[in-house]
Amino acid sequence: MIRSHLVDTRPLRTSRPFRAFWAGTAVSQFGGSMSSFALLYYVWEISHSPVVVGLVGLVVAVPLVVCGLIGGHLADTVDRRALLLWSRSAQLVVSAATAALVISGVRSIPVVFVMIALTSALSSLAAPVAQTVPPMLLGGTELSAGLALTRLAGQLALMTGPAIGGVLVATIGVGACLVVDSVTFLAALWGISRLPRHAPRPSAAGEPEGGTRVLGGLMFVVRTPVILGAFLVDICAMVLALPAALFPVINAERFGGSPMTLGLMLPAIGLGGVLAGLFSGRLTAYPRQGLIMLISCAVWGAATAAFGAAPTLPLALAALVVAGAADTFTVVSRGTMVQSATPDELRGRVSSLDYLVGAGGPSIGDLRAGTIAGLTSGAISCILGGLACVAGAGAIAAANPGLRRWRLATAPRSRRPESSSA
């Protein structure tokens, strides 16, 4: 009985390319989580302004939108493995350059913002391509299990990266985290090299050629209410209730402002995600993924509001653990629906839109949270956003019955060859 609730590890046993890609990505995500924490703290240390910290979201969002769309288009037109290898290699170079600048003593907000923007551009170029990898190799319930494993690795990175990063920042400095990030990209490159080549499929019948093809994914999403509803749920959660930009503010307002205390907040979300991932077996096998996503979004909002209202650090961290669990279920269910309902010839472009929603939403949410916190306080911004998210999830559930009723087809699709040869 207990075993049926545990995470489904079949994709790691049945697909060698998926196993290698998952492991390499997991290591790289650890470095990226540490780097993101360190840079956010660095901006706060230089500026001591919640508005400037919130602007990090805008700096990330602009290249994210442009390069995310380009990455989705390229994923449907060029070899996906080659594109991933090139973009991750470029990220390694930018990460190393950022580390060199910080270690050399650069304390300029514009310079740091430029490096954050470059990192966002390259990450956004690669992310839609990376999202197409699991459905290339897995099908049916193995796909949802693979997405749960992917999310579990990300949450482990979120839990350990900032915690270790907080210790490194307090003892060595921000630059140490960025050096680790650079090195971990080597693991990502190894995992990508084990993937099979993926030649682009012909365009769908009647689909326009050239630059107009970029709009193909958007038109498909607009015509598919379930996918559109899934995107709206995630926008609601990330724009209204993401508390990450408020962590330095609330940490300074209530908990003394120590980087080690700040380093516990993202890991608390990660811990919730890890627990949810470890016990995701029943939920990834449950066919009504839309219902899971709606409930999880509401729980995320309520937990975020509770974090803002918590009078002590233990209660605040407990609320973040609940939020992290809800977030994992939201992401896995959304990914399962989007990837299952999208044909392969459109998957790159739809994945780019999925990425824009999943990554761009937090960037806008950071800007919203920081702006409101500057006008009021970090706690008020957090509480108002969380309550608005709960209301938004309810409104979407009422307006989109198809999303509530959507069911996952359990019959596995045929998988691509396991060979990683050219």
C-alpha cells in the first residue's frame, strides 16, 4: 500500500537516455539554484531596496519572452540535442564570467543586471527544448512519472542549493556559489550528449512556413481550452502569489536579515517539493490531472498568505513547505496535460509558451511583489497575493469545466529508439 504512493521510478529503469539526461540536469540545477540565491542576495546587499530586488524579475522577463519564443521555434526546426549542447555551453561561459566579475569586486547593479539578463536569455533558449525531451522518450503514465522525477530533482536542488549557498555567502562570498554553478554545467552537457538526435518533423498540414510558424503554438493553445486553462492557472499562481522576491524583505523585517536565515526559505519550498515528489505515485497515476492542478493552486495561494502572516520563523518555514508541495503537484499536472495534448510537430513552440508562463510569471510576480512591498510591507504584499491566488483558482475552476474533468490517457505511446548514437 505504501509503495503505491511512492514516486514512480520506471522512467529511470526503462530509458537510459532519460536517466542520463535527468542526472546531468539534476546536478546542473543544484548549481543554478545556488547561483540564483547568491545573485538575489547580492542585489539586496548592494541596494537594500525591495523595489530594486523586484526589478530582477523584469530583467529576467524581457529576454525570457524573446528567447523563449525563439527556442520553441528552433526546437521544432533543428536538431534538439545540438541546440541544447550549444545553449548550455554558452551558459557555462556566462556563469564563469559572472563569477569572475563578482570575485573581482564589481558592485554595480547595472553590470549585475546585464549578466542576469544574459543568463536568462540563454536559459530561456534552452528550456523549451529541454521540456520536449521527456515526451521524446516516454509515454502514457511513464511521462507523468518522468515529469514528477524531473520536478523532484529540481526541488532537491531548490532545497539544498540556497541552504549551502547561504553558508558559502556568509563564509566565503557570493563568487563561490557562481563558481560551483559554472562547474555543474559540465554534468548537464554530459547528460545531453547521451540523448538521441531528433530530426525536426515536417510542418503540420496547412501550417504556414517562415516566421509565421512561431505563432502556430499560440494558435493551438488558444484553440485548446484545457491547455489555455492550465496556463491561466499557473499565471494566477506565479504572478499573484510567488513570494521569492519578498524573502530578503521579510527576512530583514522579521528575522534579523542574516543570509543564513534567508538561505532557509527557498529550501523550505524545496523540502515541500521533495516530499511531494517522493510520495507522488498515486497522484501521477490519477487520471484527473486538471482537478489536481486547480486544488494545488489554491493550496499554494493559501500557504503563501500564511507565510506572510506567520509571526515566527518555524511557522513561516512550515507554510513554505506546504507551498512547495502544492507547487510540485501544480507543475507536474500542468506539464502532463500540456505535453500529452500537444502533437510533436508543435511541441517545441507550445513548450516555449509553457516555459514563458512557468518562468515569466514568476518574473512578473517578483516585480509585483516588490512594488507592493515598497508601498506597504513584505508581509502585506505576501498576504494579499496569496488570497488573490485562491480567488483566481476558484474563478478558473468555475469558468473552465473541461479543465476540471480532463483525464490522462493511460495507454503508453511508442517510444523513440534508446540509442544515443548520431
